[in-house]
Amino acid sequence: MTSSDSSSLTIRDFRPEDAVAVAAAHRAGREHLVLSAEALVWLNAQPSPDEHFRTFVAELGGRVVGAVRCGVVLGTTTTGVGYANGSVLPEFRRRGAATALLDAAERHLTGHGVTELHTWLDDEPASLAFGTARGYRLGRAMQFAGRDLALPLPPAPVRPAGVELRPAADWAADPHPVFLVEADAILDEPGSEVPMDAYEYEDWLRNDWNRPDRDMSLSVVAVVDGRPAAFSMALTDGVDRYWSAFTACRREFRGRGLTKLAKLESLRLAAAAGHRHAYTSNDTTNAPMLAINAWLGYERCAGERKGIKRLNRSAR
């Protein structure tokens, strides 16, 4: 698809050669976000046919200045929910690029049955005003936090009997036991507007486990009597930045400090591997993980608000 909104603004589909510019737009002014150009190419090369994933790119005067990634939310019995998350380089904002990108995402997803669209808005006045002016009501809040990995980490708590900490790479041949931890943990993830009650193993393999920026040597699984019970998964940018992709624990094993142990060990390994900056995010109502992150030395650095919009299917 190609469309022109003015003499210089063009919205088109993503091409692999756009990856560096799109990653730069994603991170501009948001150093807490970790996304590599390699991951962007990979995300666009193997989407699920049920997700209808698509990345639209904005060009101004022939330069890539922003993009939006959009698709249908998978893993839930709730139908008609989609997502669209994008960004524009700060110096090219207020020229219509962000509006045109969201319009393209809305048209694409409406054509695939989406009636409710979710997006993330930076928790600052201009971004929130942009979203509300375009029909998005504000929902839950997320908090980003970061820490300098050159600073000392807290000493490890006493590990309960029967608990091992192992790299996720140990499950490379059969990651299904790790998937079971995530599928159980997300059933009551704090703040989620859409119940993730139908998470499929194949979708998880394709969209999460097999990501090229997932570092299996830094991702740590807490094992209880030989069974994966909790984990802390890590993504990296290939340079010096580390992102906590998801830290989770099966509900039956909660209250034993397993996520704290796994995340601390993952951070220790990241620091030893030369990563300097660590970032994480949590729903602002997730008191247990916020407390763990504070204990680990994370400090709040930014926030986001969920924007939710009802789409009119007749406006395709």
C-alpha cells in the first residue's frame, strides 16, 4: 500500500532497508525503549497470518521519519481487538505523519475485523493530547524504570531448597515447559484490559521465543524440583542495553521469591557480559514487581498511558 497525504508525506509498507531509521524513530527521546534494527526486520519477515501484522512507514521529503506497527491481538478469546504502536522523530512531529500512520493502521485493521484499537501514548502532555484529539480514551498507566549496571547489585537472598537457576538456553530443544510458565502467569497480569486466556504455543514460539534479540544466555529460569516455575526473560540491542522482556511466575509457586532470584541473576549475568543500561516496565498497579524492581535498584524514568478507540467498520 502507498498513499500520499501531502506533496511530501508518503505512507508506505516497511522495507528491510528502513530498519535502522525506524528503530531510531522508535527510540528517539525514549532511551528506555530497547529495539534493534535486526529485530524489526525479523518481526516483519514472519508474521502470523491470524495477526495480520503490518508496519507502515512515514516518509517526509524522501526521509523515513517514523513508523507504526499494528496487528490483531492474539492469545485471547476476546475478538475484534487490535494494536497500533508507533513513533515519529521529534524534529518531524506536528507535520501530519503520526496522524497519517494511525489512519493507515486503523484502515488496515478495520479490514480484518478490529473494532477496538489499543495504542501506547507517552505519558506527557503533547502525546496524551494527540491521542485524545484522535478519539482515544486514556486507560491504564505503565511505568518505565532503569538502572546503571555498573552500580552494585543487591546481595542474593537465600535460595530455597530445591530451587535451581538455569539459563533459558537449556530449553532450546523443547521450550514448552517455559511457555507453560508464561501462559499461566499472564492469566492475571495486573492491568490487562484483554484477558490472555487463549495463548497458543505456536504463536509464542513465533512471536516471542524465537526473537533474534532475545538473549537466551541472560534469560534465567527458576526451576523447582526440576520443573520451570518462574523466569526473567532478556532482550538486548546487541551493544550495551538490556531489557526485561517479561518476568513471571506460575501462580502455584508465588510467594517464594523466585521472580526476585531470577531477575537478580539475569541482571548479574548482563552486567558481567558488559551491558551497561538495564530497563524494565510495569503496570503502575503491579505492587509486587514494582517492589522487586525498587529492591534491584531501578528508578522510574518514564511512563506510558494506554489509548483505546472504537473503530467504525463502515469507514473502511
